[in-house]
Amino acid sequence: MIKGINILDANASTLNMSQFWTLKSPLSYSSLYKEQRKALWSDDQRQGIGRFYIKKSPVINILAWTIHHGAPEHEGMSPFNKCPIFRNCNITNDKSLLDNTEYLLFHVSNINSQILPPYQKPNQKWIMHTKEPPTRWYFKKVLLVKDHINFTMSYWTGSDIFVPYGWVIHNETKHLDPSHQIPKSIFETRTGVVAWLVSHCDTPSEREDYVAELAEYIQVDIYGKCGKPCPRKKECLEMIGNKYKFYIAFENSDCEGYITEKVWRNAFKYKLVPIVKGTQATFSKYLPPKSFIHVDEFSTIKDLAYHLEFLNTNSDEYMKYLEWTMYFDVKTYNKCLFFCNICRLCNYYEGRTHTTNLEYWTNVTSHCSLSESYYDKNESPKDS
């Protein structure tokens, strides 16, 4: 039995935009981007380029204290060259410049208890960055620096610097362009039903247990480290996009606002219908109506399987889940967005003080739903 499904009307004029949250750009999420940018400096300090203002000086220095996913951060001013407003930042990995740096950047997963800054000089601000939820064991490292962190940067809208994995932009004329019409052949050529590309096989959300039970009622093809070998990720996703109708986009953790590339890139980019699990309000807030299937819409896993089988054999009903693509554009995270948001914040808070609330990151139960076995699965290795 289906509990209820949001309906996306094919008529653009009747689309209820209030049902979910859209974003022109994460750079515009703060009022700073529009109203406050001109007030940051006087007329002789800014240079107009079209409708943007590029700050000319002085240079703001940022020290990346930790590595990022196993590699040093990009250095110099070139990472900021494509930023729409603030390009006056310089980033370095040289720890000897600690005393000459206004901002320090820490990537949570690489915080090392043995190599922390010996002090935080007055007026120096520390930025904590992460793309992962606070359920990961290494967030215990945040306690090492929690009294020094001035800003947070993450996928969560409550962060000081908001950098989402993806977002949608309403395109009012897209449905009028014949090239954006959905070919009916997409239903016929996708002979597979449900696919899942996954590398973490034992997670706080226990998604693997749900998929195992779902597979008892419908064919679920699993690829990656937890299933069948697959080519490189891009080729694997292209194969899945050409062959399957549905994509399991279960996150490793159920935390507020945590919607990753599993939806934005793996599913939406290839016009797959994502099956999602977690706090339903999060998905309803950020994803277009009738663009996804939430497991909570069904009383049992068996009911979900029956619904997927029904859609697999009914092209008209299946195609309704793709109609939203004619009215919205999907944007995804990129490194330029990362650097531009940092430089924007550094300009705004230059010479100002700021403190941040770390409850979301240090109190995992405040924004995340945890299974009873979470703490057994979340034993941390020795801090390094």
C-alpha cells in the first residue's frame, strides 16, 4: 500500500514551487552576495566588471593546515581566478607561514592530533571543512580544536559556508525546447530494473540490510566494492544509466541536509529515478516533486518492490518520474565553488570576530538518526 506520492503536474504553470527549495547558486545563499558586497569597501577599492565587483586589495592569506583527501591543497591565487566577486585570496600549505596567515583551513578527516598548530594568534580565524556527516568516527577529532573553530564549511545549510553536493534551478523555458523532451525510447532501452553502485558495505544507516531484503522481492544488481566488479566509476555510471530505470541512492548516514552525489550525479545526471531512504522532509525540501521514490511512502519493503515492478512495466507511469527534468537544471559541487565561498567569507569577516555553533558536528544525535548498532559499527581506529 502506497502511503502517498507528491505529483508533479506536467503543466509548468501549475507546478507548486513552494513544495521544495531551489537555489540559484550557493554563492547567493547569503545576503552578503547581493546587499552587503558593495558595503565591504569604498569606491576606490573596487573594480567593476559587468554587474560584479572584484576586490583589488589587500591579499588575504589562507593556510591549509591539513591535506585534503590524501593530497595537499591547491596553492596560490589561481584557485580564485574564476570567482565572480572576490579574487584577492592566496592559499598556501606552508606551515611556517602560520604567523602571517589570517585564516587556517582544516579538513576534518585529516586533522592530526600530533600536528596541531601550537597556538591561535589573536584575530586569526580557523575554518573547519567537511563533506561528510558527523556520524563518521573521525569527527571525534573536532573536539581537539573545537574551542578554536570560528567557521564551519559543509553541505549543511546551517554551516557558516554552505557548499552543497548539488542543487536545482528552475528553468521556465526549458520545456519549450524540443531537445529537452524525454524520449519514450528511454523506457524501452532500460531493460534492467534496480541498480546500486556502492563502496561502503557496513554503514550507520544500515542501508545494506534494507537492500538485502528488497532483493528478496525484486532484482537488484549491486556494483562496486560491495557487489559485481565494474569499470571505472564514470564508465560504470554510464552503463547503469543506459541499462537501468531505478538507482538506489541510500546515504551512509541519515543526517539533516545530507544528500550527496548519489542523487545529484549518479541518478539525476543520467535521468535515473533515485530510491532514497532517510528523513523524508530533507528530500522533499531539496528535490523536485515526483523526482524520487522515498521508501517511507510504503508500508513494507515488499510494497516498494511491487511498486517498482508496476513502474517497470508501465511506461506512462514511469515517465512521470522524469517530467521534472524538463523544468529544472541540475548543478553539482565543484572545486571553484569551494574556493569562491571561502574567499567570500574571508573578505566579509576581515577584521571582524566570529564564533560558530559546533553542536551539529559534536552532538551526533542532534541532527542524525542512528540505529541501535551505530556505536558498535562506529568504533574508531587509533587517532593519527
